Amino acid sequence: MSELFEIIMILSFGASWPLNVMKSYKARTAKGKSAGFLCFIIFGYIAGITSKFMNEAYMASFASKWYVLIFYFINLLMVSADLALYFRNKRLDKQNENA
């Protein structure tokens, strides 16, 4: 049952990332974004994933509870994509300043 609440938490927290990635892609600017913030979020997801692999009780039942990790990896992928777009947009901002 605790995995269900964990999934709800991860889904609730991560529901905005696909929209945020699309906004970053369309905006073509890094203004209002923070690479440091995104790196802290990525670090948090990596810590959450690591905690799952280090939890003996979770690993003992991994065959039936693997799906919990899927949500961590999906959110990690979304935040990583947003970080990549941050650097793309930062480059575009510099190009626009020079033009």
C-alpha cells in the first residue's frame, strides 16, 4: 500500500514536468530558469532511485514492485530533458544578445 502512495506522490510531483519541458522548448529562452534548481531535482531523483536499490525489503520483492521505479526514471528523464533545454536556450539567449 505504501508503494501506491509513493506512486501518487511521484505522479503528483512529476505531472508538471512534461508541460514544463514543452514550455522550455517553445520559449527558446533560459530566462526565469535555474540550472542549479534542476540539478537539485535530478540529484533528488537519483537519491530516491538509489534508496530503492539499497532497500533490502524492496529488492526482495522487486519482481512484483519494479513499477515503482519506472515513475522515478520517467521524472528523472523529464527533468534531464528540461536541463538540456536550459543549456540550449542559454545558447540561444547569447546568440540573440550578439545579433
